[in-house]
Amino acid sequence: MKSLKSLLFQVPLILDVAFASDVITDPENATTFALTYGFPLLGFAQVSLSAFKNGGVNQLQRSPGLANASSTSVVTPNVDTLYGIGIFDLAVDDIVVTIPSIPENERYYSYAFFDPFGSNFFNLESEPVSIPPGKYLLRRGSKTWGFEKSNNKEYQGYIDSPTGNGVFLTRIEVKNNNTDVMVVEGYLNGTNMSPIPRESGDPIPESPPLTPATFAALEGLSTQQQTLELTARLQAANPPFNVTDVAFIDATLFAAGIHNGTYHQPAGVDLEKANSLADAEIGVYTQTGRQLLGNQWARYNLQGLYGNNFAARSLLAQIGYLNLQESQAIYPFSLTEEGGTTSIAHNEALLYTFVGGKPPTLSPEGFWSVTMYDAEHFLIANSLNVYALGDRSNLTYPDGTPVYGPTSGPENDARAFQILIQAADIAPPINWTNNWLPAPSNGNFSTVLRLYGPTSALTDGSWTYPTVSKIPAITM
Ligand SMILES: *[C@@H]1O[C@H](CO)[C@@H](O)[C@H](O)[C@H]1NC(C)=O
Ligand SMILES: *[C@@H]1O[C@H](CO)[C@@H](O)[C@H](O)[C@H]1NC(C)=O
Ligand SMILES: *[C@@H]1O[C@H](CO)[C@@H](O)[C@H](O)[C@H]1NC(C)=O
Ligand SMILES: *[C@@H]1O[C@H](CO)[C@@H](O)[C@H](O)[C@H]1NC(C)=O
Ligand SMILES: *[C@@H]1O[C@H](CO)[C@@H](O)[C@H](O)[C@H]1NC(C)=O
Ligand SMILES: *[C@@H]1O[C@H](CO)[C@@H](O)[C@H](O)[C@H]1NC(C)=O
Ligand SMILES: *[C@@H]1O[C@H](CO)[C@@H](O)[C@H](O)[C@H]1NC(C)=O
Ligand SMILES: *[C@@H]1O[C@H](CO)[C@@H](O)[C@H](O)[C@H]1NC(C)=O
Ligand SMILES: *[C@@H]1O[C@H](CO)[C@@H](O)[C@H](O)[C@H]1NC(C)=O
């Protein structure tokens, strides 16, 4: 697979392979399908390898603190939440997931469950109702998947996974001060996953256990070979969760050379060609899958759950593996950053004018932020240690009064405020300090707008997105 950047600039070809529900028998076309289908497994491999390095599957790894400019283990780290992540393998065990007690209306948190392809099949969410703290049993669904309430005292409920493997990801909002980081660390310490032997007698589909061998000997292979190997090795444990799709997908993967856990490249197949067709297919979705939000902002229509739109699933995995369902969060992007990054000259700045007022996220269990990254998508060191601005920052209106905090106006205050993106080494006048998001001095950067606990006003056109304008750097 190419990088997202090259994808976005590709001339879209109109192909419909990814939507087909008929078996593809031509090996070349079947390989294109297999690549589109399996691409997100590269993300799963990355997260799994990190889990094996840090102690193994079926246990939660907790982030050591909020990210800063020296955090380089993941791209586009957020500075809004602490997170815990665990790979699950339900081949022989069930997993007891423990959720701590977090006071109602205190903050955003989510407990999200994904299949290895990045589909967010279930969330225990703080919205619309707080979930009861306690123990939940994560198990391989034998027929259905999703949530089942429990009548027994031991568990609050059962989470039935459509797949034998997947990812459990928890995020808990941090309210920007040192004391609060400790509070959230406490909640994270109270979150846990621990395997217990599966109750016998359940008619659970057989699947091979996930081990380091699942990911062995991939180094040195091309990304398309890696994708096809992973698709083969993970196939038995992770069928498509729409049963209607199983027959055509298995038969098409078979035509692509994927069978019984292994991949053998069929004679005459040109992997490079299949790969560029898969890229093109995914590239089509960058155009067709877009919802325009006004003022040159857009988002993707499918997020978290993709049905049988495997091109959308792959695209979203490339932008950020493990996207939550849109009820949890949306990530609109400015079309001025099309292609992944943007740039300003050293004596220039970008001004985001929130003409629609405060972004209407749920209150208090929602939040928003704009985070600044360098061209490699890492945070940028600066003397203020400001990596993001949003609802927990001391933003001010042009008259100097606070946008947020106890003395600010109501949530639906429609007055405009501004965020100034300007080089870290060109300080703006003092009244701008709180609204200044320092940019790299070489001028190449990217930003991410995160809207957690989004209200419908953010997607139905009733809230006006910020205007983005390039101006001379503000120095006096
Ligand atoms: C492969 O797919 C392309 C595009 O859908 C189609 O035009 C072509 O006929 C297919 N080739 C075979 C051998 O089925
Ligand atoms: C960045 O985070 C790491 C890990 O949490 C920490 O050890 C380090 O002191 C932090 N650096 C700064 C500049 O805050
Ligand atoms: C910092 O966090 C603590 C614990 O959540 C909270 O009680 C306190 O009000 C916060 N302080 C500020 C200045 O936000
Ligand atoms: C969370 O657990 C870690 C590791 O055991 C410990 O170092 C830390 O102090 C704990 N934090 C809180 C707030 O309980
Ligand atoms: C399952 O897939 C079929 C065919 O692709 C589709 O018609 C159906 O709507 C899907 N069902 C669900 C629940 O997504
Ligand atoms: C499938 O692979 C296993 C080893 O991985 C082998 O023992 C078995 O014979 C294979 N079955 C078929 C039908 O090829
Ligand atoms: C906001 O201002 C208050 C009061 O000056 C200060 O205590 C706090 O640290 C500031 N918060 C941020 C995120 O800068
Ligand atoms: C700072 O002051 C200037 C001049 O009065 C004003 O135009 C600008 O909006 C102010 N900026 C902020 C963020 O308050
Ligand atoms: C900014 O990015 C562009 C495109 O990636 C690159 O050509 C240019 O050299 C970069 N500029 C600096 C100053 O790093």
C-alpha cells in the first residue's frame, strides 16, 4: 500500500470490486479484492507486535502519561485522554473486563471493542447513559455479536465478539492539570482485562491462538505480501461478521491464493498491479465517501462500522487505525490540508475563526481540540508546552473575556473566537498568547480537529465550521 498522501492525489478510477458480493474468480482481480479487504490487518499487526513486546495479549497496556513532543511511538498522539489498549484472543479464554466507577457527568470516557479490521463493533459508552461500573465478560459470540445484559450477579453484561481476535481500547478525558492526570491514571488503573478459562460446552467456532508466530517472518516482504500473509493467517479466527458475506469472501480469497492459513501467490498474478488497483479503489472513496461540512471542511461518511464497504474500511484504517463510531467522535479535516500536511512561510500564520461559536459537543461529557503536528505527525516542542487548544484551554474572545471556564458565557454562546497558528519562535502580542497554537518554524505541519461526544449540529449543517485564512504573522 502507498502512503495516504500518495493515495489522496491519485486520479480516481471507477471500480466496484470492493462492493461485489459475487465471487471473483480471476486471480488478479481476486488479489486486488484481498488487498483492499486485508489492508487494515497491517495496523492490527503493529498493535499486536507492541503487545507481545510489552507482556502479551489479553492484558491492558496503560499510557504512561499525556503525550508530549518526545512521544514517537504512535503518530498523531492526542493530548486529551489517557488510554489503555489490549489485544484480545478468545481462542481458549473468555476475558473479564473491569470498568471503574467514574462519577456521572464528570468527563468523557469510552470503552471500545474492535475486530482486527478496525470495525468498532461495540462501545460501553458514557453517553447517553453512564455504564454501571463492574465486571463484563468478553467472549466469542457463537451466533450473534454485541451486548447482552446479564442476570447473574457476577457480570453486568456479556460482550459477544464477532471475531476471535480484536482490540479493546479505553480512552478517558484529562482536564488539563497535573492533579487531574493522577485522577485519570487512577481510573485507568481500575480498568482491567484478565483472561479466564471459557465455560465448557459453549459451541464456539474453533480458531488458532494468536501468538508471535502469527506475525513471524514478515520483515523483508512488500506491504502487499504482508497484507496477504496476514489475511491468510488471521482468516480462520476472524470471519466477516456479516454471515451473508462469508461464502463470497472465502471463495474470493481462495482465488487470490489464500487457503488454510497460508498464502501462495497464484501463477501470473502481478502484485504491483493488483496493489495499484486496490489503491485506486480506496482512493475513489476519498472523493465519494466525503460529506462536505461547509467552509472547506469535510469528513468521511462511514466511520467505525463499514458494512461491506471494504475500501472505506481500508481508507479509514490508513488515516487512523481504530476509528470510533461517529456517535463517539468525529474528526473533520480542513480541505486546505488535503494530502495530509499544509505549509506556511515563516512570516505567515493561519487563522481559524470559529464563526459559529463554540463547537457543540455534548456537555459535560464531550470535548473538542485542535492539535498541532509536524509533517511526520508528531507533537512540536515549544516553550509554552502547548500542543493543542480546545474547550479545556484558556481561549479568549477578542475583547479578552474567557471562552470557557466558570465566568464564560453559555455553551451555545454564538460569539466568534479565533485560534492563531504561527511559528513557535515568533511570539504574537500578549493578548494572543492563550489563542496561539505554536507551529514548526519550517512551516510544514498538520492539524487534527477532534470532536468527542458530537451533537447532530456538527454534521447536519446547523453549526458553522471555522473559516481558515492565511495572514501575515501577527507580531505587534
Ligand atoms: C477484472 O476486473 C476488471 C474491473 O472490474 C474487469 O474489467 C475485468 O473484466 C476483470 N477481469 C477478469 C478476468 O474477470
Ligand atoms: C514527556 O513525557 C515523558 C513520558 O511521560 C516524560 O518522561 C517527559 O518528562 C515528558 N517531557 C516533557 C518535556 O514534558
Ligand atoms: C484540577 O483537577 C482537579 C481534580 O480533577 C480539580 O478538582 C481541579 O478543580 C482542577 N483545577 C483546575 C484549575 O482546573
Ligand atoms: C497506577 O498504577 C501504577 C503502576 O502500578 C502506579 O505507579 C501509579 O502510582 C498508579 N496511579 C494511581 C493514581 O493510582
Ligand atoms: C450483509 O451483507 C449483505 C450482502 O452484502 C447485505 O445485503 C446485508 O445488508 C448485510 N447485512 C448487514 C446486517 O450488514
Ligand atoms: C492445513 O494446514 C495444516 C497445517 O497448517 C495441515 O496439517 C493440513 O493438512 C492442511 N489442510 C489442508 C486441507 O490443506
Ligand atoms: C488557565 O488559566 C489559569 C489561571 O490563570 C491557570 O491556572 C491555568 O493553568 C491555565 N490553563 C491552561 C490550560 O493554560
Ligand atoms: C488582540 O488585540 C487585537 C487588537 O485589539 C485584536 O484585534 C485581537 O482580536 C485580539 N486577539 C485576541 C485573541 O484577543
Ligand atoms: C515542506 O514539505 C515539502 C513537501 O513535503 C518539502 O518539499 C519541503 O522541503 C518542506 N519544507 C521544509 C522547510 O521542511
